Amino acid sequence: MVGGGTMNIAILLKRGIQKHRGVIIGLFVLQFLISFSLTTALTIFTNSGSYVRHEMERLGFGNITAWVSNVNGVEGLVAEIESLDSVQHVGVQPLIFSGYSIKGTHSDDEGQLIAYTPDQYPYKFLNESMRGYHNSTSIDKGEIYISPAMKSVYDVDIGDTVRFELSRTDDIKEFTVKGYFEDPFMGSSMIDMKSFLISSSDFEELSDQISQISDFNVLAREGDMLHVFESRTSNLSPTDFNMQINTQTNLGSYTEFVYTSSSIYGFMLILQNIFAGFLFAFVAVLIIVSIILMGHSISNTIELEFKDYGILKTLGYTSKHLKAVQILQYLSGIISGMIAGLIGSIFLAGTVSALTITSTGMLMSTEFPYFRCIVALLLILVILSSFIGIKINMISHISPVQIMTGEISNIKSAIKIKNTIQRKCLSFSLAMRQLLSEKKRYFGICIVSTLLVFFIAVVQRMDTWIGPNGEGLMDTFSVADHDLGVQPMRDVDMDGIERIISSYADIEDTYEIAMQGVMVNGVNYTANVLNDSSWFHILSGKTCVEDNEILITEYVAKDLSVKIGDTLTVAHNGKSKDFKISGIYQCANEMGANIAMNREAYSKIGDINSYIWCHHYILSDHSMNDEIMKKLQNTYRTDIAVHTNSWSGLDGIVSTMHLIIYLMYVIVIIFIFIVILLTGNNLLRAEQRDLAIYKSIGFTSNKIRMAFTFRFGIIVAIGSFIGIVISNVTADSIISVLVKMFGIGEFHVKFSLINSIMPAVFVTIIFMVFAFLISHKIKKVAVVDLINP
Amino acid sequence: MSGTLISGQNIYKVFEQREQKTQILQDITVDILEGDFTIVMGASGAGKSTLLYALSGMDKITSGTLKYKEKKISDFSEKQMAELRANEFGFVFQQTHLVSNLTLLENVAVAGYISKKNGTKEVQARARKLLDQMHVEDAQNRLPSQTSGGEGQRAAIARALINEPGIVFADEPTGALNKSNTTEVLNILTELHRNGQSILMVTHDLRAVTRGNRLLYIEDGKIINELNLPPYHEKDEKSRESTVNNWLASMKW
């Protein structure tokens, strides 16, 4: 009977940890990565959402926010809206819409100037480092506060100048950037339109100035943000609430655009959700791989040490003792890794928030969601512990008698599939034979490589789809493909404009587009109107050819519960008409809240002769887009608005994507190293005898190392190939489900052999490099080890 | 007179473990002659296996000089030693030590492939022939775990011979075998010696000792005595045993 049970287990545990420290370190690193990634993702996900909601409530954003202009007496409109039973009250924030430029770059979209009134709308100002706030409660004349996202879009710093073009003549107003403020709606770099805070006196001055500019010349205009709060007793959905207000008041006549609070959250949280989503997916892959690696390690260890277990059993140790030692060994690595990851995440939460502020526009709270994180980690711990418990059960089946009588031996059954051992590629043949005879040992590595390649391939596909400069993403968000857009604001010489364009690049094709705010069955959407409806990206059905046909997005179809063939009432400027849905099309603009019509259809409800048309051009040379835009802006100034197929939020997404890809490759490399560390060491231990035999018959260490490396090369190549096939078959469908959240109806990447193979080649090479490195232990295998094992 | 195959001068072998040094071989000077069936024997722990592995270059000597066919191999690199093992040396161990996932034929052929002495077809033909000669032709396509101890050991001898080595080193080759297998293996080694193969064998099995024509007795890491015998014939077995027993008794073995 073994006396002092705890003491003896402690000795075994200490020796076990020393002996298997490589495995335990590997588990530590794996769990660190899991814990760090998971808790960081939970922190970002929890805090971002709750902070945006909190700030929107604090700053008085209601269930619906409507941007209105040209209202004669907004008080009347407010009273009309507040008279509805479903409306609790309406908050009003006066603003001025105006185009602007920073450091010579004109904005694509208008900005909105807001008077800072801290008693009513207490915006938070960030300090210079953007890692905290300062307590300023006033803005001086000539000063302006901007969103931190402007830094990433325009590279604007404190002290720079923002120019607002109030008219076609020289009514320019300049402000000096004093600092940054948090804007819970337009703060994100994902959103083109930006808010600017100025002093009340400056606001009044601007208002007066605008009112004195002639209608012909004025570019800026006054408006209001109406924050509409739904009554607590009302149970309307956001869409129905919007519909009711539009149909029962005159709001629709003045609305430039309307957003529900949920769509605002969506806009603000896109980048955080992408990043957190990526981390969650990564954690899932890591957990699966941890389980595979642990299973491999446990099986190998028990197989190699079964004799020791038998001997210990003869000394009185029970299976319970031995299993406890095993579990504690593995848990020591797992738990310490989890704790280290948790601590790392707590310390780095502030850094993550500070790093992302120029994209998100908000200083995310660093309050750690302890409860969620601990519950999540405990759940993972339970899963891993249960798995270990099941795997080490084989210890119960080791009988001391079998060990003593030598009953258990390393008998191999016949190898069912055998390769020929070839002299010409001896190392490769021997590697192949090892794989075929020990398939179980390598199965886990095959699965790991499949998962890694699949993961890389999915991220790579997203990157390919986005495009190196975001052009792929733009095509998804754009109504139709184009390189350059020119919108005349008055009569201009379009031929002259096209001559300038042609001097840089050939115009391959052109069409006209107008984007107008409309009401569809009482709900505000944007109508994308083209003079040639063949340009729309059709997902199902057919394009809108007739003047009584429209297209809708999948988002609108879901929002209004309609399908192809149904009829919708589209209203604009007091006119309305019924249109039949001819098809579903792709346009992720406004998160998919848009419809499409041809010019003839729009003419039934709108004025097609006003300056609403933007000429879009497809050019032979995309690289000249920015130069052409600058030339046109300098030549025609405020007579036209020019844009390329880009948007300010794009840089944020492209940068985030590049960051994700760099991180992913780094983590995959670390990951492969851990896998090799865990599996390679076990394999070398198990094959000590065979390695010495090869040396005794004249194999050099390098030749044996090559055979060892080839093994990993072969099995990883097989797993990678499976990963390529699975990713090509399923990745687009999986990603489609995710991107639907952003209004993207379809995700598809053209097959590219190089892009498909690249992840497999990368993973295989890295595996082989690390396998070769870790095989340096073969040099230390001495032939005398055959006699003295 | 036979030429010197292996020459060891002032060989020392010291094992170090955690600052504790143990001298296993002390100032051994010995020549292993071509064509001899040399037996090294002694009590357990005397250093006989250590001497075998030192003379074969398997284990690095602490000091001294080791030559094979006049080449100083004690300074050889790993690559040079590997070439030597592939082309000039054959090894037979007490535990068969065949690669577990290669068949008996493949175990022999792979040893032939690693040497550059013969072409692929010659290696394959020779491997089959050797296995036939070792009476394991029926088991050549089986894995070592699917064969008996005797079959495995005979295949190991075939592997040792595939490249027509200058010398075969055997460490207690019959130690793990039963009586009939022991006799079979000893007969094979004797036959090889008769055909000119040089053999250096470590054993403490008296039946094996009598097969050698030159016996070296090692005690406390030193060769203290030597006995030369005529080549083995079965009819002389009894007298050889008697001679060897007397010799061993004189050293109080």
C-alpha cells in the first residue's frame, strides 16, 4: 500500500511536469492564445456595443434620427410628430450641411456643423493623446472639434485647418482644429458623413452668412437633426415606427435621410464586430486544435510510459492516483496559460482601445467583463478537462501483470497499404512508410493543417474580395461599377469634362446615376436610379426594364417582408406610385437599405431634369483616378462634385483587413511551432530506437532529419489539400452568411489557382521548416543508445 | 600472417555523469586482425561491450588512437563515420534492432541502399540471396514483429553482411535466443569466418566463446589475457571447451 498518498502524487506530478515540460509549455502557449484572444474579443464586443448605446442615450439619440432641411419652422414639424401616440418626444439639434476640404482634399460627402451646447448635448472631448478625456466645456471662436476618425481618413492633426465652402463664390469659412470629440453616430471611419463641433457664436454667424447668399450660389444649407423617441407603451418595430411617422406626418417631405438606432449601432460597430468576429472564429479553431494536440500527446505519452504505469501499480498506486497526476500535469499548463492570457488581455484592453480609436471614433471602455470572460474560460476548461479525462481512461486498463509478463508489446499489425522503398528517394520513401504504418499518430496533424489552411483561405478570400485598395469592397457597396463620378451642380460643359478625363485615360463606358431619398411603403430608403438598368448587380430575378419595375436588396425584402413579383408603393416629393419588384440586386450601401429603379420609373415620382444626375465613368487606367479628380476639382471647383470609387471608411476596413492578415500569419506560424513542439518531440521519443538503428547502418543525421521532415511535409500537404478543397467549396457560403449582416447579399470570389494554393504552400513549408529545426535532437541520438536505452 | 584491421592505441573511455567520472576502459592497446574471429569476454561490467563500441567507432573514445586499415578513425566526422558504417562495418546486436515498419527484406535492402558499393538491382538480389542463406526466405516480406527471435536475428546478420563489410561487430548476438536458435546463429557466424569474414564478438556464453580463434579477456577495463585457438571444427568442440574452461579458470572467472 502506498503511504502518504498526497506526498507521493506530488513527487510523481513534479517529475511528470519536468519530463513533459515541452508539452506543458506548448499547452500553456495555446491556452494563452485562446484566453487572450477570447477575452479581448469579449471585451471589444461587450464594451463597444454597450458604450455606443450608452453614449447615444446620453447624447439624446432617439429610436429614430431624421436629418431634415428646408423646414419652415421646425417647431411645427416637431409638434406634428409629437402628436402621435407612439411618440414620446422629439429632440432637435440644429445643424448646417456643408462640403469641406482638409489639406487640399475635398470631402466626398457633406459634413454637418453642430453648435456645441453642453447643457443639452454634452459631447465628450478627448485629450491630445486620445487615451482619455479632458473637461473642457467650451469652444472658442474659430475653433473646431472633429472626430478622431478624421485622423485616419485625412491625416488631420490639432492645429490644421478645415475649410467649409458655403457657396459657389468665395464664401469660405475656416476653422482651426482644436481637438477631437466622440460622436456616437458619425464618429466611425466607416461613415462618410462627419460631424463638426463649433461654438454657438460661430454657428449663428454661419447661419446669418448662409441666409445672405443667393439661392443660386449657396451650397451650404441649414437643417436639423430630429431625435424621435418612441413612447414606452408603443410596441412598434423600428420599421413600422418609421412608417407610421412618415405616413402620418410631413416628415417625409423634409427628410434628407433617416436612421434607426439599430442601424446606427450597426454602422458604428462594423469594425469592432469584424475584429471580434475574427477573434471568436480564431478561438474556435484554436480550441479544436488544442483538443487534437492534447489527444495526440496523451496517447503517445501513455504508449511510451505504459511500463512505468504498470510498475507504479505494482507499488500500490491506483489508476485514480495515476490519472490524477496526468490531469494535473495538463491542467497546470492549461490553467496557467488561461490566467496569463486573461491578465494580458486586462492590461492590453486600454491599448486596443487607444489603437482602434482612429477607426471607431470612440474610446472604448476598458472595463473588463469579468463575469463573461470567466464563464467563457471555465466552459473551455470543462471541455478540455472532460476530454483529458476520457483520453486518460486507458490508464485504468494497464495491468501490472501484463507488463511483468511482457504481454503488452509493440506488436504492429500488417501495414495494409505499403509503398515501395526506393533507393533514389530513400528519405521520402522511408517518410511515406512511417506515415502509412503509424496513420493514427499523424491524423491529428492532418486535421490541424486542414483547419489552418481553411482558416487562412477564408481570410485570404475576404482580402481578395476587398481588393488591395478596397476596390472589391467598393464594388459591393456601390450601385454599379465605376472609376470616376462627376456630378454637375449647374450647367457645365460635359464634353469639356470628358476631354479632360480622356487626356488621362480612355473612357471605356459611362452611365448616369441619381441617389434619391424615397419612401417605400412609408419607410425611408435610398433609391438608386440609373439611366441603364443593365448595370445593376442582379442576384435573382431580372433587372428593372419597364417603367413600373424596381429592384430591392435582400435587406429590404426582409425588412418589408416582400419578394419578387410583389408590389411596393414608392413616394417622393409628394408623388407616389406602385411598382412591381422584378428582382433582387446587390448593393450594400446604407447596410442594404436601398432600392433600384430605371430613369423612366423614377420620372413617375421625381424630377429627372434637375441636377441630380452623376455621370459615372469606367476608365482604361484606374491608377489615374485621383489625378483626374484633382484636375477636375481645380478646373471646375464648385460647379461639379467629383468622386472616385472609394469612400473614407474604406481605409479603415482595408487597414483592419491587412492587420488581421499579418496577425493571422504570425499566429499561424506560432501555432505551427507549438504543434511541432508537441507532436515532434513525442515522435522523436517514440522512435529513438529506430533512429539509432538507422545510424548504426550508416545513415547520417541529416538524412534521417530529411526523412523526419518529409513526413510532416507529406501529411501536411495532404491536410492542406483537403483544406483547399473544403475552402473552395464552402468558404463563400460561410462568408456569405456573415456578410449578410452588413447588407451584402452575395459573397463570391473568382477561383484563382495561385490564391488557392498559397495557404497550402505556406503552411506546408512552415511545418517542414519547424520539423527540420526540431529534428536537431536526432544529432544527439547515439548508436550506443541501442544498447543503453 | 593476417593484416591488422583495427588498431587501438592507449584507448581510454571515461563516462561522466553530473561531475562523477567513471573510467571504463584503461589504456587499452589492441590490434584486431583480418580474418580472425575475435571474442571479447569478461565478467559483467568489465567493459567488454564498451570496448566493442569503442573499437567500432560507435562510441567516441575519451583519449587514444583508433585506426581502421591504417586510417585514423578516432578523428572522423559524423559523416565519415556514417560512411564507414555503411561500407565497412556490419553490426549485430543482442536485441535484433530491425526497423519496426520495414519488412525483413527491406531492412536488409535499405542497409545496402545507403552504401554506394553496389547498384540497386545488385543490392536487391544480394539481400534475397543472404536471406535465403540465413534460411529466412519465407519470412522476408514480414515485419519484424511478425517473425520469431531467431528469424529476426538471422535477418540482422544478413543486414550486417549486405555491403560485404571488412568486419562484423556482434554484441551478445545469442543473448536473447533459445538453444536451437543460438546454435543456428553461431553456426552462421562460424561459416562466415570460415569464408574469410573478420568478426569481433562480445559474449559471455561459453558455447559462443569456443567458436572464436582469438579470445581476449577483459577485466576492470583492461585486457589482461589472450588465448589463440585453431579454427573451429565441430569434432573439436569438446577439447576446445576444455581448453577455454582451463584458461578461464586460470583467471578465476
